[in-house]
Amino acid sequence: MEIPCSEDYDSHKRFAGCTPRKCGRGVTDAVITREEAERIRRIAERGLSLGGSDGGASILDLHSGALSLGKHFVNLYRYFGDKIQDIFTEEDFALYRDVRQRIQQRIAQVFGISPSAMYLTKPTFFSRMNSTGAKTAHDEYWHPHVDKVTYGSFDYTSLLYLSDYSKDFGGGRFVFMDADSNKTVEPRAGRVSFFTSGSENLHRVEKVQWGTRFAVTISFSCDPAHGIADPLLG
Ligand SMILES: O=C(O)CCC(=O)C(=O)O
Ligand SMILES: [Fe+2]
């Protein structure tokens, strides 16, 4: 679905063949299989089981190593050192990379840009949400926001869902807050939701009412200076 771009992109340097000229959003169940999503979810579960927020939202960023722990974050790679190789395997990282590349290709295709002009950017992270009350501001995932404003470097945001709305958790739907009406995306394992990151796509996540919701936020910038590498084991 195409929507007019907001002016958010005007205050940043423009990159030909990438910076959104056509804005919009899309949802697909055809890029990542349910089985792949389940494998990715097990990676997220394994990593997040080593930490976890005291409140309802925990994150694990495989790129920076940031892992929620209590009311703070620790660096998983520093904390676990070489033991990280007992937690994640080369296959886990290969799958993560492959999934990231396929999502990148789909976004490029839909928006008519070149996948090689898009750079993975930070933060790109797994999230685990449940109905536990917030203990710090980091747990408050439900606020309406614009990714480009919140995170700066984002031009295209994608969300890969790893669990099913109404089966694994209740609440927790994703909502685009449009002027005329809201549009909701129901998370489902393997579903990819992607959109341009400016104010044309103001959004929020409903509070999770029960169960546990896993997802990955995978983000892209058009600015090579904001690019990050895929995570490496050790
Ligand atoms: O998990 C979701 O559905 C959305 C998360 C989100 O809005 C974000 O990471 O910026
Ligand atoms: Fe967001």
C-alpha cells in the first residue's frame, strides 16, 4: 500500500536509489516460512533466557550484544566471552543473515530501490513482550512513535514476527495510527511487516494481555555511514 511520504526525509541527506520517494507499507507471509520463524524464535528464546527485563519488554541485540537484565542492559558478548559459542551456533547466525537478506530484497523490490543501496542499521533486535508491568521506561513498548524520529538512522523498518496473535499471546497487535482510521497487523510466526520509517507510518503496539510475544525488528538505513555488519560468532 502506497502513502505520501512525510517530510522527515528532507532533514537528512538523500541517497539516490534508496531514500524513500515512494512511501508505504506491506505485509507478507511468503518471504519467511513458519518453520524458519520457529528456528529464529528458538534463537531468541535461548538468548533472552540468559537475561530478561524485570518489566514486560526484553530485548536482545545480536549486533551490539545488548541484552536486557533486570532494570538495565548487559553486553552478552562481554558477559559470556567464549562461552557464547555454547549458546549460539554458526547455523543460527547463517539463518539470521539469510532471513535478513531476503527481507531486504523484498523491501527493495516493493519500493523500487536497489537492495545494495540499503544498509542494515541499529538497533536491530529481538523482542520478548509479556503482560508484566513496566519497571523502567525501556519496558514501555506501547507508546505511539515514528521510527525515524526515535532511531534517526532508519529509512525502512521491518518486523518479523515469531509467535502467533491469539494462540501464543493476547493483545500485542501492531497498529498503524492513520488520521482517518487505524490499521492493525496481527503478528503470526513468519509474517513480515515492513514500512518506510517516517511519520507517514506512526505506529504503536497494543499492550500484551497474556502469553509471550516474540518478534525481531530489522532496520535499514540508506546512509552507509549508519551501516552495521551482520553478527559474527566470537
Ligand atoms: O514489535 C512490533 O510489532 C513493533 C516494534 C516497534 O515498533 C519498534 O521496534 O520500533
Ligand atoms: Fe517502531
